[in-house]
Amino acid sequence: MQGVLTGFGVIAVVIGVGYVLGLRGHLGEQGREVLTRLAFHVASPALLFTTLAGADLSVVFSDRLLVTALSTLAVVGAFVAVGVARRWGPGRTTIGALSSGYVNAGNLGIPIAVYVLGDASLVAPVLLFQLLFVTPVALTVLDLSRGGVRGPLWRRLLTPVRNPIALGSLAGVAVAASGLRVPGPVLEPLTLIGNMSVPAVLLAFGISLSGSTMPMRGADRGPVLLAVVLKSVGQPAVAWALASGVFGLRGAALLDVVVTSALPAAQNLYTYASAYGVGERLARDAVLVSTVVSVPVLVVVATLLG
């Protein structure tokens, strides 16, 4: 239980600092936008590159990754189906779908993996799947759904490789697959820049909460509620059913995949929503509520399967 509480405690403190900064106005009116752009265009691509450049790509073919992929696709597909039926629009539906299945595998998943599961590398399959598949696909949809995106077909097909998040991920995978070692003078400044990503995202998220209304209200109440239910209950339930019933996982392996699936929606989803100017409140509320709800969910999962 210490790992769960430690992970959430760290995140809560940094978000709280951002909230105070927003109330005091120390970063000015554009503080949140600057932090968001810094994270999206500079820090996050650097973090993804340094993370994936040294990753073991063999985890892509593990049973745990298949469970993660199938459970993610199940809840994302459920949200998309409802979003299409309710005509929430491609951008808003994409943000809601991400909030339903894109777990906080980085700044929360790593400490929980260390303290609860005993191995930080256990979040690698989730991280790789989200970075290499979910993020490029989702950001491509967001790019193509914007009114300003026009041009020849070849330019539209190249949308994924023009996105800084996707570029950082793909470059890291290319280095890992080639077996090359990034020289220290190149890797160290990238690591230093990448270290700004998580604090920038959390601070921007905290600033967005200052002066805002209570979550789960207004026009986004329905999408937020659906995303939170799918994320906090649906995804871990599907992961447990697949892991135990289809892939025959037991013991620590079963605990690993269910715990990682029960993690809340990632804070960087708010960064994506802000960068594209769509579904910002939906992302913010879904991340906030799912983070609060995931605490008892993770405690129950760790107690029952641990």
C-alpha cells in the first residue's frame, strides 16, 4: 500500500504547487500555455526518446502487452461507439477515448511498479504500446480533424511523423532497434530536457484547476462520467478477465497487468487537449476524477491479487 500512497502523494504535491501558482498568478496569464507548449513540443519528445532508446523491445511480444492492448482497445472502442452515437465530434471523442484507456504509466506507474510490484520495468509494455501505437494514432486523428489541416494526400499521410510526440517516440525506437548507443554528450542534455516533462505537465494541470468549476458538471458531465467508469472499472475488469481467462496468467503476472490497467488517466492527456484546443475540460476532469477514484481501486486490486 505504501507504493500506491507514495505515487499519488508525489503527484498531488506537484499539482498543488501548480494550483497555488495559478491562484497567485506568479507565471502570468500565459503561464499554463507556456508550460503546455514546453511539454508538448520540447520536453515530452526528449523524454520519450531517452526512455525508448534504451528500452528492451522484446517486451512488445509478451502476453502482458497483449492483455494491455486488448483491454485498452475494448474501453477505447466503447467510448468511441458512444461518442459517434451521441455526435460528440472526432476531436472530443478522441480525447474522451484516450481518457478511458490511456493509463498514467510514467510518473505514477513507475513508482507504483517499484513499491507495489517490485520492478519498474513492468510498466514498459504499457508505456511502449501507448507511445508507439495509441499516441501516434490519436494525435493523427486530432491533426486531421482540425479545420486547418488541408493539403495533398501525401502530406496528410505524413501527419504522424510531423508530430513532436510521435517523432520522439519513433526516433527512440529506431535507436533501440538498431542497437546503437547514444553518446553521452548527446544523451545527457536530452535527459535533462526530458526531466522537465512530468513537472511541466503536472504544474500546468494544477494551474488549470485554479479558479475552475467543480468537475462532473456542465456539457462534459456525460463524457467525463463514461470515461471515468471505463478507465477505473472497465479497463481493469477486462484486463483481469483476459489475463486469467484467456492467457492463463496467475500470481504476480496477473497482479502486474491488472494493477497497470487500473492506473488513472495520464496527465499528459490534458497537454494534448490543450495543444489542440479541444476537449480541455473533458481531459482535465477525467484525469482528476479517475486519479481520485483509482486510489481505492488500486488498494482493492493489490489486496485481492497481492
